Amino acid sequence: MNRISAALGHLASTLAFFTPQSGGSPNANQIDSLYKITLVIALVIFALVEGGLVYALVKFRKRKRKGAPAAQIRGNTRLEVGWTVAAALILVGLAVVTFAKLPSIQNPSNTGPGGDTLASSDGGLLYASSERKLPPNGKSLNIKVIGRQFIWQYVYPGASEPDGLGAPYSYEEMVVPTNTAVTLDVVAADVVHEWWVPPLGGKVQAIPGYHNYTWFKALKPGIYRGQCSFICGRGHARMIATVKAVPPAQFDAWLAEQKKLISEANQQAKIARAKLGTQTGAGQVENP
Ligand SMILES: [Cu+2]
């Protein structure tokens, strides 16, 4: 039994070399297992086809000494019908498995035990639709992902002003609490970009004028690396995306600190603007 499980473990790690990164989020794990199922079926077919080919080559080769010509075989209706039907059945099987797994890839799951208890704090504006899926209990940490040449910006809930301004934000590195359902609103400020952090799920395009949605739940603390995966201009290669998952308490502290820093900066900007307003004449305007 131990040997079998060891062999299976070995097989899984070998397969993992060929399939997408996983382990970061349940949806990424489901995508990965779909790839693995397809890969195993493909390997079995590969072995059967190549094995049959080698068998036929050896068995029906022209033997020098005998002098008799190799058997000339043309067509075999049963065999041809057989492999056509078998191929169709395999495709049907793959379709069934894919559709069975699709909901667990597309639909966010609830925040797990020990996750951040932040409810959707968009003032109750967050609603589910056919595009935007929410966890069964309707609660997620919703982060807006804005793609722009050539950096990702993340806007977190917690706007200090009613028009949505003053919300905490960060660039390039998204900070999230572990074991918490995180839903993403993916938009673009200029051209098409694509959000992709492989260990946390599939690709999502950021398209100007549209909102696309995805989700993930970081299972362990750590750094998850990704990259804009839709060529978007000169700086595309540098448009990296990182997700840093930290324990919920650490996330709450980080978010509060960001909020404080941003409101301090906004206060200073207000003072600077007021100062600018009292100055007249281009020559008198000093840098505030
Ligand atoms: Cu881009």
C-alpha cells in the first residue's frame, strides 16, 4: 500500500512538471487536475498507438531470409469503426469531466476558517450577476485590478469619501489575507492587458470599457508570481504581478496603514492646493 501511494506521489510530481502551477488556490488546483486527467488519458493513448506501431513494424516486417513478401493488408472496418467510436467516447468523457469541474473553477468558495472576516465593504453595492460570481454566503474581499501601461494597480475596499476616493491602493504587489475569498474586478485604463498569476487561477483579460471578474483563495501565506500575459506595448515584459498572502491580522494592519498614509498624503495635497489657490501670477507660483 505504501509502495502504491509512493508510486502515485511520484507520478503526480512528474505530471506536475507538465501541468499548470497549482497549490495556491482551489480554482487553480481544479484547473491543474483537469490538465492531469487529460494528460494521463493522452499518455495511455500515446502508449497504445506507439506500441501498436512498433508491434506492427516488427511483426509484419519483410524478413530477408524467407524471401516471401510481407503481407499486404488494406483496411479493417471493425478496427476503423472501433478507434473512431473510442476517440469520440474519450472526447465525450473529457467534456463531462470538464463541465463537472467548471463550477468549482468559476464559482468562488466561502472564506475558510481563520480567514479574514471583512465582509464586502463596498457599501453593499457588490452584487452577484451571471458574470460576477460571489461565494455562497455573498461575502468576499473585493479588489479592483486596473491594468495600465505598464503596471498593475489594486484598489482595496475602504474608500474614505462617498465618491469612492481615498480607497487604499497598491501597485504591482497585491496584498491579501490567507484563506479568504478574494474577488477581483479586472479593468483596463488604456489598452488590453491580461491578469494571470498561475498558482492562483486562470487568465482574465483586462479590457478598456469592460469589467471582467475572477476570484481566488490563497491557501498558504507566501508570494505568488504572475505577469501581464497579453502583449500590451513596449513595457509589457516588465508588467509583473505579485500577490502576497499574509495572515488576516497582518493584512488588516497593512490595510489600515495604507489608509492612513493615503489620507495623510491627501491632507497634504489639500494644503498644497489651497496654497496654490492663494498665489497669483505665474512668476509667484512656487512648488508647494
Ligand atoms: Cu500589459
